[in-house]
Amino acid sequence: MRIAIHSGTSNRGTIDRILAEARKAADYGLSGYWAPMLNGHDTLTVLAIVGREVAGIELGTAVVPMPLRPVYALAQQVTTVQEAIGGRLALGLGPSHEALVRDLFGLEWTPPLPATRQYVQELTRILAGEGDRRVVVGSGAATPVLLGAVNPAMAGLAGALASGVITWAAGRATVTDVIRPAVESALAKRPADAQPQSPFRIVTALPVCVTDDTPAGRAQVDRLLGANDALPSYQKVLRREGVAGVAELAVVGSPQEVEEQLRAFAEAGATDFAAHVVGPEARDRERTWEVLAACAKNLL
């Protein structure tokens, strides 16, 4: 299982801070740096800047809300970023949430499953250079498309059309009981010539905190990241996992406990773990980075 960083700095920080985090991820031997796109920076633009400065790691979006980009516009932007960073972009995308689409983006909400199916089919055709709607610049590097999914229908759609799944605020029960069965069933029905070029990926993103004070670590997760617990899709996940919020799903504890929890995700079927580093104290956060670096060596 590859170990990467997931960071929300694109929503609330500066480009220089994002650059520093990505450089640190590379220096610590981690596999990649994943960033969301919400109410802050245009994440794809930032990753193009970062990729020109930081070599050797994958850069991913987790995720681009599809309502923000017409399909052809996203294909142009992705192709441009791939050329800029040498083919290291992984494109995570998803339909977002009704409240965000209506209230933040000011757009109409449409039923997510059929809209996502059509969008991914069109996007992958354009990126592959099939048909008349082509982007005629770029390096020619294939772009892995991963769908944000925490429920079976979207995971099944990812298995049918995409290169992977990326989750947020989903625990091992979701990976084992929902994501893997839905993906495996869909992949089994996929024609041989439509199979992913690389092994299908399940990227799990969760808060991680190495600390001697587990209650304080979980409280910090709740303060920073608990607002999303109220969104309907996450409510389903939390009920399935038997917890009240993401703070209970977070990977928190001693170095040994954190490594054991990450190893359990690998055994559950996660191919990648994207750690959102959290800690009540600066020392906790630095210890978390150190443990992740060690795990990156031990869990490969």
C-alpha cells in the first residue's frame, strides 16, 4: 500500500504552503500529494505549479467537483497540467454534494449517478483522443481517472468506467463491505479491451494523528474536519461504520497503533492511503509525518 498526503491547504492556505507540503512529502519518501477543490485555489493550476518545482511524486485531485467544469474544459486543463508536470497527475473527480453545488457554486443539482456516468464517459474518450472532440496539445501521458465514492452505486460506476476510487471519511468497513465488492463485480463485467491500463486503485483518505493523547487528537479532528459529518452521503457512511463522526474514524494513537491501523487498511484492500495530518500540537504533527515516512517503507 502506498502512503501519500491529503491536505486541505488548497482551501485555506497559500500556494507557497502547498508547495512546501508537497516538497516535504517527496523528501519524506511518500508516494504523492492529494488536494481537494472547494472554495479556495483552483487545485489543478496549483498542482501544475507544484509539479514544476517538486519531482518524483504523484499529484492528485481529491476531488474536482464535476459541476465546476464542462467536460471539454476539464480535458484541456488536465492535458495541460500533465504536460507541465511530466505525466504525474491523477485526476480524482466527483459530483460533489447538493448543498455545495447549489449554495457555494450557484449551480443546478442533477441526479449524480447518470450525470457522472455521462461525464466520465465523455471525459475519458476526449483524453484518449477518440472521436472528433480531441485536445491536440500535451505530452500524450494517460491520465488515471478516479471517482470519489463512499457508497455502492458510485463505487460500481468507478469499477465500470474509471481507474480507481478515492474515499474520504470512510473506514475499513466501507472499503471491505462496500467499495471492494462493488468494484470487483463491475470489473468482472468490463470488456477486456476496456479494463484499466494499471491495477485498479482504492485510495483511502482519512485524518491521521500520532499522539500520546488520543482524546485530544480526536477532538482536534472534530474541530477541523467534523463539519462535513452532516452531509447526507457521509451520514450514510457513518451509520454503516457505527460511529458519530470522522473523528472516530480517524487514525489516531501511538506510532505502533497508527502503523497497525494503516496495515489493517492495506489488508482490507486499500492500494493507497492518503493521510490528512492533524495534531493538537506541532510536535504531534511532526511525529505523524515521521511515522508516515516509516510506514511508507514498511507497507510497500
